[in-house]
Amino acid sequence: MLMTFIESVVLSGAIVHTLVPGEAPRALDVLVQDGRIVALSPPEKTAAFPPDARRVDCAGLHFLPGLIDGLVNHDPEHDRLYVASGVTLVVDQGGDLTPAMAERMLAARDRGPGPALFTAGAPMTGASARHGIVLESAEAADEKVRRLLGESALDWIALGPGLTTSTWRKLLDVAHEKHLLVLGPVLASSSLFEALDAKQDGLHHIDALLPAEKAWSEVTLAELAPRVERLAKSGTLLVPTLALHAVRCVEPRTDGPELPHLSPLYVHEWVTDAEQRRRLFTGEKGLELQRTGVAAVALQKELLRALHEQHARLLPGSASPRPWLFPGRALVEELVLWARAGISPSAVLRAATCDAAQHLGLVDRGTLAPGKVADLVAYAGDPEVDVAALRDPKLVVLRGRVLDRKTLDGLLDDLKARQIALQKRVMGREPIELAPPDLPPGTVIARGRTEQRVVGLRVTGEHWAVVRQDDGALVYATRMRTLGGLSTPDTDLVLAQTVKEDRVVAFELVVKSGTLDVTTKGQLAGGVLNVERRVGGQFVRNDPVKDKVLVVDVGSVLTPLLVAHHAREGAFKALFFDDFEPAVGPWELRIDEKETLLVRTHAGFLTSAVTGDGLPKDVKREQGRGIASFEALAGETPAGAWPIPAENRVPSKRDAPAGPR
């Protein structure tokens, strides 16, 4: 059972590795109260501890500060996995900003229970990226990033793909003005030395040391030595992620014991990865590929040791939950790789605790001392002798809560049972319960029900309709429900957009998920679409959109139908949302010889056909790294056929871009 924060607890009988400089491991009793370490004293000097404090016998165990994972893509469903492996704080990149801020709250962290979050929200990306906060120019970086930093308490800023050099430099300027770290890979538009000269605070992945257009099999340690020396002298932080490469050399499997603890989408992604690797491993070049991979990891370990010997600033990170990098355990395996690279166990432990906290500016974590957050992990073996002891934590104290091994195993068993139940839900065939959208006065000319599936797993249900009003305007209305996960509720979305003379003249979007309630309205006036956003009923901001917007996109099946009726071949503008932030971007329409609409969107490709009656069919859309398929459950055109314009049934004379595969 979890203890309450007001309870005093004495952890007695353990060897305590405080990792405070100059302090050797020794027998200490630790007094914890209200989520903080109050005192550490030799057992014979603890008479002053509260007599009513609950004592936890930790005889024979070794206590260390909780581990810090320097690079994850956090998913609340993995909270228990991190904690059960002794990870008490994660550096999160890649999530939508609003949910990330909500998850960082103490109530959300205690729900799992889960590690503390040091979060960047969504990465800052260029216009060509498919996920993140899009910064189209240096001016956009200056305006948008300042606004985001004014509205949100970001811990750091993550770089994504597609940023131009000028935008990246402006982003660095704004972030450093606000005293925020900027971390990410070496951008395609830049180089290692440019990143170091520009004072990018940190680099992700040891690949940052590779010269452009070079593979690991094409370089030697001697060739890379100048780059190692330059990186070490620069003071720039490096998150090497050796395990990200090492896992590719391991014999692939599709039935690992990790899978039952993951959601269906992760299971599919991991199993697909294993099957692809198996084909490579068993192919005629399989042995050669394995040898090349092993040699690359060996070189990477040499580089890591060289960086450590030159006192480079290093931060361990797991890059989980990429395939077969199990949240929590992947960080431990990363640390084992560091030790195998020739770094002493003591130095490895400091890297994942006190050094990590120092690099991130966390003054109340990383060591065990009075006043620090009570994040402690107990092991049977001494990790300062053998880092592999980290694989088997016997007890975790998370913000003062004592979780013994039995409790941790119970949390994992519960997680496993709930994931199995979730899989049954998303793979079910019964339609998602969903009311039809409220409709304005007018004639219903089309309506239907649709479900979206990704890799065969159901993710969203939709009930939609199109209404023709007396003035000829068309209202495209939809109600959508996206299935949540174990720790995230379902998301309900209602959108009605009015289109007249092939442009959006008004829209209202309402999104509800748990306690989150966001309403966004747009109204055309004087050629400007004024977009107002409210959160929880409170006014946030009004954004004027001067572009002619043809569609408001929320991933609905109505998007291709609206494009089919109102767009023409070539470019047009769509309004979409970056974490509820309205954004306008160019889309492009092509039509192939089968009258299929091929749309290049801000997030990838969308393909669709339209029946003779005017209903959408064969709709597919790139969604992240997958393809969402829209399955029609019902559809009709009550007022008679509603065919698309003749010009949108004529094959393009230009080369059409390849759509989703």
C-alpha cells in the first residue's frame, strides 16, 4: 500500500550511496517526510527521529538516488514501467504541449505512479515536418516561441526536423534569452561544428559525431578524434543513446515478455520491427549486416570512452519507447553499455543521477541529502561494483512514497491486465457509441458513420453530415471520438464549418478530454478569418487569419469530401491545429487517372475517392509513422446524388505525388 505524504518514514539498515562529492557509501538511516529527505544519520544516532515514524527495514540493501533518463518520448501508460526500474525523472520530448503540461502536474504524476517530468512539449520543427510546432521562418520563431514561453512553463526546448538555419539560430536566441536549454540532433541544414559554434546546448545521439554522408563502417576512431575533442571542449551536452544502436544487433523476437505491458499500437510497431529485422537477419546478407552493426556499436563505445576521458558533458538517455527499448529497463541497459565501454561503475551512476541533475539545472535531485526530493532506489547488489545490479531494484521511494517489490509487481500485473483489456477494445467490431452532430437549419445532402483504423486497430469513430443552407452555403458537421488509453480519457470533438464560395466563412470546434475543454471559433469579416480560442470557457486569444482558408482540418473524413467539392487542382490553404494552436499551411491537390484525389497536406498525404452519389470512399491518410484507413459504416445522400464538380474528375496533366503506401 502507498504511504501518504504526511507520514514520517525511517529507511533503516541500508548502505547509502549519497553521491554527494566526497562522501563514501556508508550505513545510514534516512528520515523521509512530506516527500523530502529530512535527515541522514548513522543508526546509533537516530534517537532524535520521530518516535512514531514508520520504520522500513532495508538491511543488506544499497540505496542510491533515483535514476534520471535523459531522453524519452513520454507516454503516461509507461509511468509504472519507469518507476519499477528505478527511474524517477524523465526528460520528455515529443508530446503535445497541453497534455504534457497537464501530465507534469503532481496529481498526474502520483496517479500512475510515475516519474517526474522535465518536459519540452512538442518539438520545434520546420514546415516539412509531420509533427511538432511548425516554425516557418525566423520571424515565426521569434513570435511563436516567445508567445509559447509566455503561456507555458517549458523546462527545455526540443529541436525537430526541417528547421532552416536562420529559424534555428533565432530559436536559440529566444530560448537562451529565457534561460532554457535547447537540445536535439544535428539539423540537416547544419553541421556538428556549426551546432557547437551556435551554442546549441545539447545534441541527441552519438551519430552527431559522424561526418555528413558517412556511415559508421566508413570511419575510424582516429578520423573522429578531432570531432570528439571539439565536442568535449565546447561544453555541449551529448545524449549518446548507445542502446538505440545496440538493440538493432540483437536477435529479433516477436513474443517478448515486455509486450503484454504495452498498448496495442506499440505492440504492433515492435512486432513489425522484429519481423523486418528477422527478414534482414535471415537474408543472404544477414551475417554481414550483423557484423557491421556489432562493429558500429564497438566504435561508438570507444567514442563514448574517449569523450568521458576528455571530460565531455554526457547525459544517459534511453530513447524509449522505440521498438525493443522498454521504458525504464532501456535506461539500465544503456548504463550497462557505458560500463562495458570502459567507464567505471561509479562514474556511470553519477552520470545518471547527480551529473544528470546538474546538467539539467535540477538543484533538488540527483543526490541524497537533507532537503532533496525523496527519490531513492534500493538494490541487493552494489551498483558501484557492478552496474548490472541496477536491473533488479528491490524497493523504490518515489517522492516519499515507499514501493516495495511486491507493490511494484502488483502495479505491473495490473498494468498488464488493463493493456489486454484495452487491446480487446480497440480491436473490437462493435461501432463506437457516438451521437450524431447537431445540425443547423437546411437540407441534409449527405451523412454517414466512419471509423478510423491504424494498423488494423480502431482509434476514432465519427458521425458526420453535410447541410445545404438557404443561401447556398454548405455546413460540414462532424462529431468524433478518439479512444483514450489507460491513463488518458477518450477525446470528444465536435466541428461545424461553413463553406461559401469555396472558402471557410465560419467554424466552431469544441474539444473535450477529461477536464480539458477547448473551444475555437472562426468568423470571416472584412476578408479576415478571426479565430478566437477559449480554454475552460476563459478567453485566451484572438488570431486573425488573412489567408483564404478552404478547409479546417481535424482529421475528419469530411476533409477529403470538402476538398473534392471546393478545391481545384493545385495549391490551396488549410487551417489546422498545433496543440490547439491554429496554423495555416499550403496543401496541394492532384487527381489521377482513376479519379482519385491525392492531397499533399502539412502532415503527409491524404488520398480519397468519391462515389457517384457523393460519399467518400477509399480514404487513407498518413498519421505519424502509420496510415489511417477510414472504414465507412453507413452513408446516404437523402436529397439525391451529390456528385463532385466535373473538373475534379479530370486526371491531372501534371505528375501526381506518390500517396501513402
